[in-house]
Amino acid sequence: MDSLNKQQQWQDLGHEMKHYFFDKGIRLYLRKQLVDYFETMANYFAYHFLYPHLCLCV
């Protein structure tokens, strides 16, 4: 984590937060396709959690 810049650290934090709060223990029993899906959803969550679309609130 030390080699990541601030933006990458925040993205990584959001990604891992999604796994922690929504995917507890579930990945041990998933097929590769579902693991890939959960990883994609974690990236999606991190993007929308950390970079909210403020223009939608105006």
C-alpha cells in the first residue's frame, strides 16, 4: 500500500469496504465467474462511494 498514490489508496479502501460490508465469507464458495463479478461490483461501489456524482444533487 505504500507504493500507491493517494487516489489509488482511496480506491483500494472503497473496494475493500464493499467486500467487508457486503461479501463477508461468501467468496470461499464461489466459482471464478462470480468472483470476477464481485470484484467488478467492488470497483463500481468504490467509484460511486468515493466519487459521488454531485451534479445529480443540484
